Amino acid sequence: MAVDAGAALVPVQPRSRSKGGGLWRYVLIRLVLIIPTVFILVTTVFFLMRITGDPITAALGGRLPADQLQERIHDAGYDRPLWVQYLEYLGGVFRGDFGTTITDRRPVIEILLQYGSATLELAIYALLVALIISIPLGLIAAYRRDRWHDAVLRVMAILAYATPIFFAGLLLKLIFSVWLGWLPVSGRGNTRTELLMAGIDTPTGIYLLDAIRLGNAAAIGDILQHAILPAVALGLLTAGVFLRLIRTNVIGTLGQQFVTSGRSRGVSEFRLVTKHAYRPALIPIITVMGMQIALLLAGAVLTETTFEWKGIGFMLAEYLKARDFVAVQGIVVMIAVVVAATNFIVDIVAAFIDPRVRY
């Protein structure tokens, strides 16, 4: 085929991907993936709870006469085929109905709304503790890499992650409450603070926020004192993960071209670490934070039980002891939904910060 030498050659531009389109496509995909995730979690929890039989027999078997027990089972519908119960429960979950507890006959959603704010408050405190501890220590470990400071901090991170939460909580209580007497042993506040919180007309359930709204400095101080030990016990678990991640990412960032250029211009190593290298290294923290929320919620069960912090974890332990599997099932499903939604939000935030996540 002859080619006209005088014809102009038009360069073919590669098809570029729209920045906004890529982001919204990523958001849509992540949103759609929540549906099968929640469906699988709800299905798994439902059938696991049915392995031991119907919840009425599990909770009240041996404490009621046989005829009354069968009547309760029939009234609750647990004598119907399992697939019918499953479809009914699935429909209730999508309507926001997680069932009614067996032991105290309360809607599970009411328990979630009443005690969920306490768990949220504790998780926020623990996350703040984790960031306050891990960011400066991670930077120090990266700055002093392969020296004794680095080795000590890495061992501390492993210990923080590996130490059982209940053991850390008991140790903190023994040292700071029993021996030193500096901090309260348990609870979210003293009797005066609890009465003050109970008298609020429209409480948020987050004690610190409610105390700030009231402008009560004494209550604010008391709430913060009660929050220190459980927040540290739960926050150390996440701090160990964050510390190692920050150290690794900062060391990796220090080998990149822009840091090498700054070093060649005479910028000090300390300034490179604290001003330039740590910001890009914090991006993976946001991604990992979604997974750590699940870890915090799981750890909240032991933390709240150890410190008698009356949140969702504390109530879950109480209903487990009472063998109230309807309440346990509802609480576990709700926690799974919260974790899925949190991961979705974290993924979107990470996509906004780092465009590479979208592709």
C-alpha cells in the first residue's frame, strides 16, 4: 500500500482516564460490594447461632416446664422450617429489626442505640491513643533505624500487639488504680457524673460530648479520668500495628528521589524525616485504619468487660453468659455492618488522598 509522503501525521493520543470518572466508578464498585459482604456475614452468623438449636431452648432450657418452653418456642416461630426463619430474619435485618432479646424482652435495636455510643466513644479514645503513641515513636524508629532505639521500639510494638487486652487492662488497673491510686478502677464516671448524664433530656450517649454541652468542668475531668485506662489498654493493641507500619513506610520514603535530592542539598536527616518523609508514609495508615476498626470493636468486648465500661461489648458478654443468642446474633450482625460501612468510608477517603488507589 502506497503512503502519501506529504500527508500529515496525526499523533494518536492515548485515551486518558477521567479523574472524576475513575473516582466515582471506584466508589460505586465499593458500594455495591457492601451488599454481598453484609449478606454473607448475616447468613453465616444466623446459621452459626442455630447450630446449638433454637435460641429459646438455649436460653431457658431447664428453667421452664416443658409445656411452657414449647409454647415460647411456638410463639417465637422457632418450630418452623429453618429456611423460613432465615428469610424472615433477613427481611427484618433489612428493615432494621434485629429481633427481641429472650432474657429481658427488649428490641435488639434499642440495646444497640443505647449502648453503641459508649463503644464508639471508647473506640475514638483508643484510636487517639494509638495515633499519639505510634506516630512519634514510628518516626523515631525510622530516624534511628538499625540502632538500639529502633530495636527497642520494634520489640515494644510486638509486645503491645501480642499482649492480651484483658491482661493489659488488669495490669494497668493494678498499677495505676490499686497501687498508685491515681485513676479510677472501672466505669465511665463516678456516681455524680452518672446521675448528671441520666438527667439530660436529649443525650448523645457520648459522655464527654454531653458534659461539654453542659459546661460542667468537674464532669469533663471525671469522664476523662475514667477513660484513660480503658483507652490505653485498647489503644496499645492498635499502636503496635501503626508503629511498625509508620517505621517501614518512612524508611521506604527516605529512599525516594525527592528525599535523596533534599539530602544532596544539605537538608538534615531529622528535617527530612519530620517534614518530608512522614506525610507520604501516613497514607497507608488510612487504609489499614479500616481493618483496625474491626480489631478495636473485637477488643472492646474484653476491654469493656475488664473495666465495666457499659457499651456494646459489655452487653454482648452479658448476653453470652445468659445464652441469649437472639441478642448475641443481633449485636454481632450490627458490628459486622458497622465494620463493612467503616471500611467503605476509609477506602473512599484513601481514594481521595491517593489517586493510585482507584486503578
